[in-house]
Amino acid sequence: MEDKELQKSLTKLKRENKVLTKEQKEENIAEWVLFYRQNLDLFNRDILGLNLKEFQNDMIREMAEGEKTDVIASRGLSKQK
């Protein structure tokens, strides 16, 4: 399944407020895990309920893609609201 199709499916389920059966969850779990591993910003928003700023999403994506990540930040970065 394509990323866009999975996102549409998730949006549709949320809109309709349907609950999946255990069998349906087990069938789709591998696809959802792959989707959310590739789209950590959507995982943070949809599953964890975090509304991060774009630069924070960029940092998370970069950390997930590479083996090593360096973050150079000024004093004000931790105080973003």
C-alpha cells in the first residue's frame, strides 16, 4: 500500500470513528509500522498527539534516517513555544 493510501485510510477511519477488529489490526500492523517508521512526524501527531514545529519534525526525520546525528542549538531552542 502507498503512503498516501494509508494516510487516507487512517483519516477515513478517524472521521467515521470506526474501531477495527483484532483480526483487521493484525492484518494491517506490518503496513502501519512501516508507514509510521517512514513518517515519524505523522506518528507524533496521530498517535502521540504532539503538535511539533516544522524544524522539530525535520530534526526527528534526520535522526531517524541516519546512524549519527549532530544537533547544534543556541540557548533559545529549548524555549520554543
